[in-house]
Amino acid sequence: MDARYFLKSRTAFVRLFYSESAKAFVDVQHRIENQLPPFDNPPYSEDGEPAFLEEWMDADTVLEVLGLACISMLSDALKLYFNTLANRVIGFSFQNKKAAFRGGFVPAYFEALGEILDTDWSDCPADRALIEQIALPRKSRLAWRGSDVIPGDP
């Protein structure tokens, strides 16, 4: 099984999904900022808020949620890649997976693969800190989903 192929394929899909899905909302923000139709004739208002602020903020919130969804998909793809390496390519398992994953699955796999491959990762061209950050927003999203407060609500 070519685990690298599937990781690259899933990553390409996530990029395409984000770029195509974001276009409409980026366009709304662009039209508001540049007073293009249908945002070229702001309604009368004495409240001091910029015209179409709610529409701009809605588009911004959608882009944030879309970004979180894409990061979640990347996190899952990375987890599948590491699991495939562990189970099918290299053939190793964690003695105590819960303890190993306490600090996150990315550091756990880096440590295990470092021992197996006898490397300290100093010569690895990948940005390890960036890879580790892929899993962090998922934790934040899960915490946000469990709260009673929705970002942007008064």
C-alpha cells in the first residue's frame, strides 16, 4: 500500500475543497469592501456601523468554520497516514497507546518512528512544528462545540 500517495491525494482534495468552497464568501467580502453590486447602495443608518457589517462578518465566520473543517480533515488524513505506516508498512504498535498519545498523536508517532528509523529528525526537511499544529485546532473545535457560547454571539 502506498500510504504517501493516499496522504498526498487527501491533502490535494482538502486544498481543492477549501479553495472552491471559500470563493463565494471571499467574493462577498470583496464586494462589500469595494462597494460593488449588490453592496453598492448601502441603506441609511445612524448607528455608525459600516454598511453590510453583518453580511461581511457572516462570510468571515463561514471562512473560519470552513478552515476548521479542513484542518480537521488534514488531521484525520495525517492520523490515517501514521496508522497505515504503523500497521501496514513498518508493522509496529504502541504498548500503551493511551499513555503514548497523552501529548498528542503527532509527537507519539514522531518519537516511535524516530526510534524505529534511528533518527532524531534534525535532517528532516518537513516542518515538524507545523505538522504538530494540525492536530491542535481539532482539540479547540471539540472544546468549542461543547461550550454553550458560540463565537460572535453577544
